[in-house]
Amino acid sequence: MSWTQIAQTTELVEGQIIAKPLPSGKIIALTRVQGRCFAFDDECTHEEVSLSVGWINGTSIECPAHGARFDLCSGKALCLPATRDLAVYAVKEEEGSVYVDLGAE
Amino acid sequence: MMTTPWTQLDAKTIRDWSSARGEPAWLVDQRATAWNAAAHTPVPPRTAEAWKYTNLEKIAAWNQLPMAASAETTPAATTDNAQVICTDLAGALREHPQLVLHYLSGENSARDFSAITGQPYGGARYLRQHDALWDRGLFIFVPRNVQVTTPIHAKTVAPRTAGAIFPRTIIVLESGASLTYIDELRSHENSATDFSCHAHCEIFVQDNAHIHYSQVQHWSSTAIHLGHQRITLARDARATVTNISLGGRTVKQITEVVHTAPGAESHLFGLNFGDAQQQIDHHTLQTHIAPNTTSNLLYKSALKDHARSIYTGLIHLSPVAQQCGAYQSNRNLLLSDDCSATAIPQLEIEANDVKCSHGATMGPVDADQLYYLTTRGLSKSQAEQMIVAGFFEDLITQLPAESLQEMVRAAVVHKLTGVLS
Amino acid sequence: MSNQTLESIGQDYDTQFGFHDPENYVFKSGRGLTRETVEAMSAMKKEPAWMLEFRLKALEIYHQKPMPRWGDSKMLDSIDFDNIHYYVRPSEREEKNWDDVPQDIRNTFDKLGIPEAERKFLAGVTAQYESEVVYHSISKDLEAQGVRFLSMDDGLRQFPEIVRQYLGTIIPPHDNKFAALNSAVWSGGSFVYVPKNTHVNIPLQAYFRINTENMGQFERTLIIADEGSSVHYVEGCTAPTYSSDSLHSAVVELIALAGAKIRYTTIQNWSKNVYNLVTKRAVAYRNARVEWVDGNLGSKLTMKYPAVYLMEPGAHGEILSIAFSGDDQHQDAGAKIVHAAPNTTSVVTSKSISKGTGRSSYRGLVRVEKGATGVKSSVVCDALLLNPESRTDTYPTMEIHDSTANIGHEASVSKVSDEQLYYLRSRGLSESQAMMMIINGFIEPFTRELPLEYAVELNRLIQLEMEGSVG
């Protein structure tokens, strides 16, 4: 586990998506759905469009470019044209900050 | 100027710098105008096919380096032929101002590169930036009917301190002239890690003249390289253009040959071998705007480790380009689990009495070939070496100097085995 | 060779195909596309609430999405979307028997030769007329096998769970502006379900026709071939000639489950005022096989790139396409294959002919995802340019992220060879006969895959197109 602080709790508004760049250049998208936080790669696995301008439907995220959908919990690609799953990350909130587990980064 | 990232310069600083170099007023103005034009020209959009896979804007080493110190006038090149003008561009400006003016500005300079119908080329911003910032270069002028027998060999070495260089090469062959030119780009063990090169080369080949042009790029593995080459062929003019890309972390090389009159003929060769994290992106344009012209392209790439190769090539025949032949072949050898190759060969044909074709292949080393060689006593690594050497040999022999050929062969072996020979 | 007098397509079309019936429809929507149109349509069809929601959401997406900037932008920009009727219903109920179908509509199909074909070749026919399926017949054998071949409306009514499960998962409304449009106002089209291990031996067919001036045609087809089954679906269409433009924007989704095989054959011959913008995509699972056989002859502009996504090992995708562009036509066709699993294979063959000022384009994608090991793919595109003003383009893309893939692509462009023509003429053929023989040879890989009736019709149509091109 390697927890990286990425945002403030106050930045995560229910149903909205924010994008946070990491020093490495990768961008992580964050959202809050029914109180719970989710973190995932901001780039759609189909054509690398930013997902932070997409839509949340229940517990899935939909890419605005061609309609690819991914499950927020597992990252699984739910419909075409996505054929590759989305990377998702464990999230925790502690003392007003939001942390993501970036694993071996 | 020496510490500001070049992307953040302003027109006034550029004017001052140009004047300090002793450049004529028209050039000072031209640089400032070009810089302002660049500021108003957008970066390549995602929709521009030529730029889809290589995004220089995301690379810190492209955006944050200052201009390199102009210590020496590079590239250094000489010729023993007294009839030929061969000097650094700054010197040529002083000694042959009218001639240089003719080729450095206005309609003769490449305003933009071709693209598929309905799309802009996308790289105009970079071209305007180069118009403003070229800081070193070479001017070669071969007069009518002069055949230069000894190749002119220019060598550019990456500087020792971090910085960006902007070499500009202008080569003019008057009718009936011929020249062999080698542009060698190398890093030295003392060269700075943070380094970028934006090179711009224009070659004007007039009636019945012949150029044999080779660029051998062997920067270190951290360099960022953007290169534009434009070769314009007149009646019965001929060009052989070879691009060898071995170094650089991110390489984007654009080559266009424009066939403007009947009888023009070109042969384009490209070799790239990517390893580690290299991304090598070649974009070629075979543009035919006259009848009875021919072009023939062969680009090969080999990839290992996590390297990535992109090849985009357009053959365009305008409605008047009847009786033309245009051919393009791209072959990719994938030597590791994590490398990847993208090929986009394109045709836009508006004349009908023509013969055009293109082909692209990607794949690993042929299993049968490998098996055959290992049953003859070679180890797998030796067999692979032999196959890759064979794969590239027809391109390597296009280079006009034996020493260069050997250098490239050795570089290929080094990339495969880590062994310096 | 036929002995009948050959007339140019422009002259003959009006009498042969270019007739239209007086408009006496039960319902015709006003021009332009509004939320009210969609709600009225859904209510009239008595659709479940989730389908109305699907349509309304797609309508929003359609309004938001920009027109594609690639392709023939000039032609696309000239479509007047506000000047189209989006829904017309010719009669109140669907018929199962030719004799019950209203007379003028039967006349239309009689002229197009459908009853004859029905007697000889067909297992079942749904005849698309304007926006509703008028006639529907399915043979008793198929029903006994459990095969369902219904209008899409009936499919939705009888199998709502299946439709809801699959509709829009292969082509989501967001995919492109025209998929969104279709998702909002789709009407008609076919629903086909083939149960496990069932083989449908005779091609299933449907005909389409646009009649009302400025009629949009938005059929939606969903074909599901369950494990181990096989089916061949054929569509061929014509339309009358009008002075203002018609829009045809279909969506076809195919699902081939493990071991199944689907072949989908189209001969498109819309008259030259039609914009034909179609999204067709298939998924193939383990050891499944999908073949698109696509013939593009008519329309002013066709943009259509049949796609196969190979999702599990052993899947195979094949696309065989021909395009014929005459004066002022642009056939912008192609193929997309995505290899998302190991040991999958694909073959694409594209043949195009450009005549007069016609333009034929091929746009293709072959993509191999990392981890999709052992892939083999081959793409061959050949283009024939008959006249100096003819034009062709080829824009293939190969994105290969797995190093074990073996990928080959070849394209060539030329005119009809003088040597070949000379040889045939020296054997006693006239120039036009020689030309026809060469062209038939050029497209033979395609015509040999068609049901006989179609092969004959195709030859006849090309002959009409070629008339006037020689001498």
C-alpha cells in the first residue's frame, strides 16, 4: 500500500468528477457517488479522451466521446467500443484529505 | 535568453538577439513576424493525423529548455570543390545576401507541408517557431552542371550544456548539378542530458540535377528531436533521401518530396531501430503535382524493449499527375513483448492513368528462419542478430560512405546485444 | 452479356425504380426533430418507459455532438436536418400475408420483384416501407426451430429483456452523431434471434424503401446468434429519385456468441439524392465468426465502416466490400477490426471502382491489443479508376500493441489495363463488352459470395452504371 494525498475532501462533490495530475504526468479522476469515493485513470482506454468530462450513471462512468462505460468499483469495460478495462485505485479519506493507493508507483 | 525556456521568449528579445548576431534588418523583422505568427498558430489538434501519436506539448524537455549557446558554428562541413558555396548560414548571409534571401524567405521557403484533403498539416506552429529561432545552419549552393564528386559530410554534435538547437540547412542544386550530402547528428559522452533539436532542411533540385541526401541521427537516449525535410524536384530531377533514426527518446521526423515537373524521380529510404523507451515517429509525403513522375519509398523499423514506432505516409497524386508511379513499403519487426508499432499508409489519387501501391507488414522474427539458423549451430541471440542485420542491409547500403555503413551496422549490433563492436 | 438496350442510370431509374406512391399515410411527423416527435412516436408504438428514456437521452446526445470533421465535410454540411420528416407510419398494423398488404404498397414491391424472390428464395421477409414494417412473413420451419425473425418493434414487444440486454451495448448512442440520431428516432429494422446450435440454411431478407420526400430512414437491426448457431441475413434496397435530399442513418448490432456464425450481406443502391450514414458493428466471442459482405452502389454519399470486435480466442472477422462511385457520388467505406483476444484472425478485401467524377474512399482500422497473442490479419484494397476525373483514397490505420501479431496490408490503384482491353477486343468483344468482363473479373471475389439473385442484380446494376463510360 502506498497512499498518496491527492485532494481535499471538500473538493469531492456528489456526482461530480475532478481530475488531479500527478507529478509523473498521469492524471487521476475522482468522484463521489452516494457518499463513497472512487478513483480511476482519467484516460478512456478506447481513445484516451479525458473521462473527467464524462457522466456518472449509478456506479458506472461513461466516456463522452463514444459512449464507452466502465464500472467504478472494478474498472471493468461494460460496453464497446472499450475493450480494455480501466485502472481503478483504492481511496480513503482521513482528516479532510483524500488519499489514493497508487501501488508500486 | 540563455536561461528562459525558448517557448517563453518574446518578439523583442528575439529581435535583440538577431541584431546582436549582426543579421540584416529584413531578417530581424522576419524572425519577429514569424514568432508572432507562431504565437497565433495553434498546436497540432488531436484530429491532425500526422500528430496524433506524438504530442510534443506534453514533453517537459521540449517546452522548458533554453536555447543552447551558439559556441561554434555548426554544422561544420567543407568541400574541396571551389565552385561550390558551402558555408554556415550566418556566413552565407554576409557573403551572398541576395542568394540566401531568395531561399530563406518568401515563396521559396516551405510555408507548410501537405496533408490529406480537408485537414491542415497541423505542424505550422513549429515551422513558424523555427523561422524565428534557427540559430545555426548550412548553406550549400552547387552551380549549373557542377558535379561534386566528394560527399559533403556535416557533423552536428549535441552541446555540453542543456539547451535546444535549431539547425537550418538550405541546399540548392542548379540544373545539371549533382551532390552527395550527409547530415550526421550525434551526441558525445559529454553532451548534456537535457537536449532538444528542431532541424529544418530544404533542398531545391533544379532541372536534371541530382541529390543524394542522408541523415544519420544518433543522439543520446534522452534527446528530443523534431525534424522537417522538404525536397523540391524540377524537371528530370532526381533525389535519393535516406533517414536513419537510432537515437533520441522522442523522435518526430517529417519528410516531403514534391515532384513539380515531368521526369522527377525520388527514392526514399528510412531505417529506425528503437529500444528502451524510445518513440520514433516518421511521417512521409510523396507529393506528385506533375505527370510522368515516380517515387519509391522503403521504410523499415525494428523494435525491442518498450519502444514504439509510428509510420504515417501519404502518397498524393493531383489531377494532372497522369502516368505517374508511386510506391510505398513499410516493414516492422517486433522483437520484444512490450514494443508496439503503428502504421498508417495513405493514398489520395486524383489521376487515373497511374500505378500506385503501398504495403505494410508487422510481425515478429519469422519462426522458420530462426529455427533454421539455430539448427545450424547459432545461438538464438546470434540468429536474431543475423536476421536483423539482413533485414536492414538493403537500407544500410544506401549510405554513401563505407564508414557510415559500418557505424550503423555496429549501432544495430549494440542495440541488439549491448555489445560495442 | 444482356441483349436488352442499356440506358444510363439517370434516364431509366425513374421508370424502373424512381416511381413513388401518392402519400396517404396514417401519421406523418412534422419536419424537424423535437422532443415531442420522439414522445409521440414512442407512445404510438406503445413502448416501455425505459425505451422512451433511451430515446430521449439519445436525442440530447445527438444535439450535443458535433458533426464529424473527417470524411466528406462538404457533403455532410449540406444535409438540412430541419427539413426531414422523422417518422411516417403507412398503416396501422403489420401484415403476415402479401394479400393483406395495401395495394399501392404491394405494387411498389411487385415492381421491385419481391414476391418472385419470395417464392423462389426466401425463408421469411420483412418489408421495410417508410418507417414501419408493413409485411412480415416467416416460414413455419423457422418458427419450429425457435428462430425469431421479427420487426424490431415486435422484437421489443416480445423479447424486451433480450433487447434491453443488448441494444446499445455494441453501438452506444454516444458513438457518433448519427448513432445518437438513430437511437432517438429508430423505427423498423429487424430483430433476429437464433437459438443454440440452430442453423438457418436459407438467407433471411429484408427490403427497404424511402418514399416521402425528405424521409429519414432510421432502421435499427439487432441480430443475436446464440452458441453454435449460424445465420445469413441479406438486405438490399432502392429508393425513388427526388429533388431534395433524403437521409438514411441505420444502426446494425450483431452478436455472435461462442461458436456462432453470422454473415450479413448488403447491396445498397439508394438513388443519388440519399445520404447513407450507417454504423454497423459486430462482436464475436470464442471461436465465433462474423462476415460482412457489403456492396455500395448508390446514394450521393455513403459513410459506412462495418466493424468486428474479436473478443475471445479463436474468433474470426471478415469484411468483403465493393464500392462503385459514379458522377458526383462519394462511397466512403471501409472496415474496422479490433483484436482483443489471442489467436483471432481477420481478413479484409476491398474493391472499388470510380467512374466519371466519382470518388471511392477506404477507411480502415486494424488494432491488436496487448495480450492478444498470435493474431493474423490481412487487408487488401484495390481501386480501379476509369476516367481522368475519377478519384480514390485509402486511409488504413494499423495499431499493433502485441509483438506476436502477423499483420499485412496492401493497396493498389490503377486504371483498366490497356493490354487486357486489347487482348479481349482482339478476341472479338466490343470495347464495352471487354470493359464489363474486366470489371466483373475485378469484383468477382465479391459477387461469388452473393446469393444468385443478388449476383445477377448486381451485374445488371453495374452494367447500367457503366453505360456511357466507354466511347
